[in-house]
Amino acid sequence: MNPRLLKSHTKSHILNVLINKGDFMINTYETGQMVTLISGGPEMTVREYSPIQRGYQCQWFAGKKLEQGYFPGDSLKLVLPPAKE
């Protein structure tokens, strides 16, 4: 069975549900959100979710060089914006 990507639209949020042989994975990050690895590392921008890679494509800068990679959703955490004064 090939993975299928289903999209369920809510007010301002898209939940992507990956269905593959009974495995369910709910992805909660949106394109443009800032995330970081739970284990640490640079802040990254979510570019897209890839059902083939079963992870998020994220981009970040290493100095002036733009880097990118795929990361499973459970290895990421959302970077919250600074609190308004």
C-alpha cells in the first residue's frame, strides 16, 4: 500500500494525516513555522511535509549557507515567539 496524504482543513491550521498499513501520524507543523530539534540545534523554518520521507523538510542557515534536511515530527519542537511586553 502506498502512503496517502489526506488534508483536513480547519480555521487556520492544516492537519496532515499519513496512512500507511494502519500507521497513523498526525503532523502539526505548518509551512513557515519556526522549529528546532528537541535535542538542540539551530532554529529552522518548516518548508513542507513529505509523506515519502515521512518527515518535515526544514531549512536553516549555517553562517551564510542555506542548509536543509528532513526530520520526523516527533524530533521537532515549536519555537515560540517572544512574549509581548
